[in-house]
Amino acid sequence: MCLNQPLKSFIDNTAKGTPTPGGGSVAALVGSLGGALLCMVGNFTVGKPKYKSVEKDVKEILVEADKLKESLFVLIREDMEAYEKFSRASQMPKDTPLMREKRKQALQKTLKEAAEVPWRISQASLQVIELAEKLLPKGNPNLITDVGVGVLLAEAALKSAVLNVKINLSFIKDEEYKNRRSKALEDILSRASQIKDGVLKAIQEEMDG
């Protein structure tokens, strides 16, 4: 996939009866959009005399949000590439015991690689949520709902990525790796949910006056 293709093409390609782009790539795109919304809020804050007292902090948040936006965007392609590696491994010949063993090892290797991409998507999405918590009290208050949408998109990306990690883990034989990743996923989900709830509550209270 070419990352500079029109968004309509990406959506249409997702809708086709082909494996990629799939859920992992879509999750990365959604997470990137969440980061983009935080950037927008930051850009509507920086340079405004009214918010001079928080400008330094918001600039720092803006830099981090932009990095996450770009990192998640790149992961769209990396998720597709990881699936393609797994697909090639699954097509390896299995006519002899040696061939079957090589295929088995290749599958396990590419399954881990396929799990690592959504794992990174989930981590980056959590960072977007954490940044939103920092930005909310300092960003332009006229855009608080954009912070909220950014959080919700990042949470959707995170939860979607976790699903993709879990499906890959179910086929991986390395129990130590599976247990370590599973525990980390639960920690990420818990932290994301807690922060998201706090951000949305603060936004609602602000709108209620």
C-alpha cells in the first residue's frame, strides 16, 4: 500500500475481498486520526496571547502528538507487511518432515512479527490517550470536544489492536511470550479506560457548566 493514496482508495481497498488492509491497518489509521485531533487542538492554542501561560507545555504536547500521529500512520503499512510475511510462510511446502519443520518455524516467527505491530499500535494509542489528559486543561477550551473525540478514537484503535494481538497469540507456542504479552495487554486496557473515563467526565462537566 502507498501511504499517500487517497483516503477513499484506502477505504475501498479495505472493503474488497482481500486480507489487507485489514483490522490492524484500520486501527493504526484511527489512532493516527486521534493524534491528529490533539495536534489540531494544540495548534489552536499555541501562538494565542490568551494561552501564553501554557504555551510552552502545549508546544511540548504538540510535538509528542505529532510524533505519535506519524508513527501510527506508518504502522498502517507495517501491519500489511507483517500479514504478507505470514501469508508467504503459510504457503511454504510441507512435503517432507524437514519442510514441515521449516514451515512451522517460519510461521511461529511471522506470527510473533504479526503480533508485534498491533502491540505497537496499542502502545502508541495509549500514549495518545495520556497526552489528551495532559492537553485537556491547557488547550483551547473551545476545542474540548475534539480532545474527547481524539481520546475515543485512540481508545478504539487500542482495543482493536489488542484484538489483533490476541488472535495472533492464540496460535503462538511460546508460552512465556504469550503470558507476558497477555498481562501487558490487560494493563494497557485498564490504564486507557481509566484515563478515558476521567477525560470524558471532565469534558462533560465543562459542557454542563
